[in-house]
Amino acid sequence: MKKIGIYCSIFVGDVNDRQIEYIAVDQGLKHLLDLDIKPILVIGDLDSLEDKSLIHEFQIQRYSSIKDDTDTALALKVAIEKGYDTIDLYGVTHKRLDHFMAVLCLLQKYKDISITIYDEYNKIFLLHKGIHHIFKNGYKYFSLFAYKETYVTLKECHYPLDNYLLKKDDPLCVSNQMNEDYATVDVDQDILFIQSR
């Protein structure tokens, strides 16, 4: 496993892992510096970076603001090209919902890469088909959303299910809770998984 963090333009609090390297995206540079973390790379068109003087001591990959990819998509692409297969992603869940929806698309696009989105309240990732023990780890709720029809079995939780067919337009699996420290989740397709405080 080769892991890196990417911090984008919206401040969402501290990072979960200070033992890894980070890429800053635009204003994410200021957020990382405020957390006493020096990124190995700064990526983006830098349109949201308020203090441009911050960039002088860092390696920069600057892009035009007229492009086909978002800055977050470019940062993910660079990280993957550098061989990282596990990515913690910060600063993508507030304000611009269109950009957040684009990130959810990228979870599917890079389904063979372990990408986890974090903010102050949530942990969001693509749960692959199979049987999983998901631990609470400080989160109170968990929710599942199907990208396509998925048979779901849930155990050790407030609202168990047995081979339930969850469809894309079905919000049944929102806001469940674990009975103890973990829940068992069995899905026959990759599914969007959210843990919330």
C-alpha cells in the first residue's frame, strides 16, 4: 500500500493521518500550512488561493482555468500516476455541490484505488462487493447508496437487512447505527458507503 493525502480548497478541519505526504490543491495549500503540514506538491489553476506568495517555496503543477478536468480530478490523476493506491481526500464536501458530485463520479472511475473522502462529520468511500466488518471508529451513523441494483445484507445494526435489493432511487439504507463496535455489510456490487458523526 502506498498512501497519500490530498487537501483541496475548502477547510474541513485536521487530517486523520499525519504520517503520510500530502498534495495541496489551490487554497488547500493554506489549509495544510495552517495544520503545520508542508505538501510535496501544489496542483491547480490557483484561482482560489488567496495568498499567492505561499507558492514560492513549493513544487507547483499549475494549470489553466480553462480545462476539461477539475483541479481535484487532476490531483487524483497525478497521485495515481505516481503510484499511490490509497488516497485520503479532504476539502471537497462543502460549498460547490457540483464539484462534490464530480468527486463521487471519480470514486467510481478509480474504483481500483482506495479513495476516502473526509470532512469534520463524514467519511465517504466506495465499498467493494463482498462481506465487510465496518467499525464505528467515532462515527455514529452509516448509510449505503447504490450505484446500480445491489443486494444488501446488514447485521449487528439497528436496521438489519437480509438480501434486500437496493436500487439507485431507494434511500432506505440511510442513517443506520451499529449495535456495538461494528456492523457486518454484505453487498454483491460496489456501493457508496458513508459514515457520519
